[in-house]
Amino acid sequence: MLPQLITDPSVLGGLLTDASNLPGRADGLVRPRSAEDVADILRHCQSAGIPVLPTAGRTSTTGGATPDGGWLMSMAAFDAVGEIGHDRASAGAGVWLGAFQSAIEATGRFYPPDPTSRNECTLGASVACNASGARSFRYGATRRWVEGLRVVLPTGEILDVRRGDPIPADWPVPRWHEPAVKTAAGYAPPASLLDLFVGTEGTLGVITDVTVRLTDLPSDVIGLIAFFPDRASALAFVEQARDASRGDPRGALSPRCLEYFDRGCLGMAEGRTTVPDGAGAALFCEQEVEACGADAHLEAWLEALTAHGALVDDTILATDGPSRSRLLELRHAIPAGINERVVRNGMRKIGTDLAVPDAALPRMMDLYEASPVEHVLFGHIGDSHLHLNLLPSTPEEAQRAKDWYDQLAREAIALGGTVSAEHGIGKLKRDHLRWMVGEEVLASFRSLKRRLDPNGILGRGNVFEQGPL
Ligand SMILES: Cc1cc2nc3c(=O)[nH]c(=O)nc-3n(C[C@H](O)[C@H](O)[C@H](O)COP(=O)(O)OP(=O)(O)OC[C@H]3O[C@@H](n4cnc5c(N)ncnc54)[C@H](O)[C@@H]3O)c2cc1C
């Protein structure tokens, strides 16, 4: 039996967009409570040709969670945390990611993927979007950590998929060369069945339950913010730290994250917190304390920072309560300053999610800095994945910013990079994906989609343009 279809506009009204602000429309909302409910709904919608969109925390920045007609499927009832063991933990797809991680850490174990949105986004969607975060520099994106999924196919078949399970021989699987950078753009060439449901943005199945792999919780973590006179010195430090970490992931200089803030970001923080005179850029870094001990880490970091001209006396080192608070104060002051500017400008910011090979990062940063409208640049510099935030204040500037973003995407592709390193394609970056992969590869995505979802009902409009197939 189908769960009740809710059509009350006051309920639907709150679910018609996501963090992208793209406007959407929907005819109803269903709230399944089990995989069998999901299967009944999908079978019905497949035969009636009704589009269905799973909706969770709606933090998608790309319109992925914005419905384009049809039914919304709330995943909120899948909210049970299951068994947390030494090597594995399981939970329903609708569990908040941050709460799941806290429950795991309370047992002394660790699930590393850390999108900034982890307290507002769900485990199931983080798998569907292959989310990543600052710690991905060390631990990779979500895909690497997923061990098992319960998935309902768009035709209503329930699959329990384990890592390594083979793909049915008659499924037309996309084969293409992804760029050799952190990427969340398009259907990744799958190594096994599980991969088809990680990072395909919910277009190939509805995830109801997730099992992940766990690792050791670090005994302690040192956090720091280091200020540099300019971008060049910060970048030179990053190159050394990146190489050292890749050479010896447990060494004295082996950051788990390297995050960049440009001069514009520091300007946005001024007034909320103290930014040292002469600071032209900053890095936020974390170092897990390894067997060599905290003192060996601090010595190695000090040596490398000094060698690259960091403003060493102004470095904020978080080893105790007050210094941790100062570090967090600065980290929070930057997005708060940016948001205030967005509100003042009365226009949406336009944020990029491009990543390029490490060797191409300086070229990409030149282009970011040449942006024709006000902007700030920050992000995951360890992975050569920075977010340029363009802050237009007039409709003309908004158009110029959008055109500039298109140019940057083309340049990232030409440099061997990706049009999305973590936020996915959704409905807003379909053109960029087409430029990146070309028509033939897109056609191979469509063939797989058609095989699993003959009437194109699930996640319609996400990843590629798609009416009834
Ligand atoms: C402030 C902010 C910071 C962010 N930081 C990061 C970051 O650091 N790294 C990062 O990778 N992303 C980040 N994001 C993007 C976003 O948070 C992630 O993609 C997140 O995984 C989406 O989770 P959600 O629960 O909000 O899903 P939603 O936005 O509701 O849905 C996202 C997509 O997943 C599909 N979906 C949802 N649940 C399921 C399911 N159970 N089965 C199948 N498909 C499903 C939806 O249909 C939709 O297409 C950020 C977003 C914001 C607003």
C-alpha cells in the first residue's frame, strides 16, 4: 500500500528549494518508513510516469534537492543509528551525518568524511553525493568509506549491496577517464556495483541504509592558523607540507587538512577578530598527533613555517581551550563576514567548486584573483580545490560573474581538472559537465540511467537534462 500523499501547500512550500535557492515545484510529498514503502512508491511512479525526488537536509548547493514537478520523498523516517562496531557502523539514510559521527566517536572509533555541512546534512545524501571536506586531503571522499548499502532501484527492486559485488553483466556501464583530481562530476567509472550508487546524486536508486568502515580515532589533533605575507609564501609552504604528508603520512609534518584563506577573506574577518598587520593570506591546518609526539610535530611545523616566511609570532596554535576558541573565532568570522556582504549586496553569491592538478593551481589562482567582480577565495588547497566566491552587487555584475565562472570552468577542464570536486552537478552545472565529458560520455550515462529507470522518474533533471527517457 502506498503511504499517504501530502499535498498541503503549507507543507510543500517549505521543501521547494535547497541551498542553491533555485525555485522548484512539486505536486506532493510522501514519507516512506521502510525500504518496502520506497519500493511501492517507486513502482507506482514508474508505471504512472511520476517524477520522484528524495529530499533530505536540502543543503545541496546545485539544485540537486530542488524538485522539478512530481513527488518529493522525505527520507526523515530512516533515522535509526544501527550497530556501531570496531570496524563497521550502520545507520538509516536519514540520520544526520554529524550525529552519526559523534555516536561513533563516543565509542572511540572514527568515520572521517567531514563536509562543512555535516550537522545539517544526512548520511544517505552524503553517500549519494560522495561528499568530502577538509579532511579529505588525508582520508579521501565518502566513497572510500562505504562498505554496504540498501538501495531501492527506480523500478522498485530492493538491493543489498556489499563492497565488491559485481555489476550485472547486461547493465551498460560508463567507461571513461575521470580527471586525476578530487572530483564529484558525473558518473564515476565503477569498480563494482556499490560505486553506481555513490556520487550519482540519487539518480540511480534511493539509499535507505548505509554501512561504513571505521578507523582509529586520533589520540589528539593540533590545529593552527598561520598567516603569510602573500599567496606565494603560503603556496610554497603548502607544496612542502603536501609533499611531506604524501611521502610519510605519519611523519612529523603530515597535515590532515590544509585550508587557504586569501587577503579578501581576512578583510571580511577584520572587525570581528584581530588579523595581524602584514597578513596577505592564511592557512588553517590540522595535524593528528602521531607516535613521534606533539613536540616533534610542533618543531617540524615551526621549521617549515619559518622557512617559508610565515608570520610565525602571529600563528594561532590550538593546543588548549583559549587558543582553540581564538582559532574557531577566526574561522567563523570569515563566513559571517561573507554572508553579511551578500545580504548588504542583495544578490546571491556565485561559488565555484573547481579542482585542478597541483601543478596547475598557481595558474588557476591567477585567474581567480583576476575576477572582474568583488570576490574572496578560500578552500581545500591541499587538494588544489578552492572555492572562489563572487559577490556581485548589481544584476550586471551578477551576469559578469556568471560568465567569468563559465570561463573558469573551461580553463579548469583545459588544465586537466574537474568542474565539481565535491558539490556535484545537480541542475545548475549540467553545461559544465557536458563541456568536461563530451556528448559521447553523457550518452553513456543516459544509457545506464535508461536501463535502471526506464521512465526517467528518479532525480529528474539532476546530472544531465532528462525528460521522460
Ligand atoms: C554551508 C554548506 C556547506 C557545504 N559543505 C560541503 C562540503 O564541505 N563538502 C561537500 O561535499 N558538500 C558540501 N555541501 C553540499 C551538501 O551539504 C552535501 O552535498 C550533502 O551531502 C547533501 O546532504 P543533504 O542531506 O542536505 O541532501 P539534499 O540536499 O537534501 O539532497 C542532495 C541530493 O541527494 C539526493 N538524496 C538525498 N537523500 C538521498 C537518498 N537517501 N538516496 C538517494 N539520493 C538522495 C537528493 O535527491 C539530492 O539530489 C555544503 C552545503 C552547504 C549549504
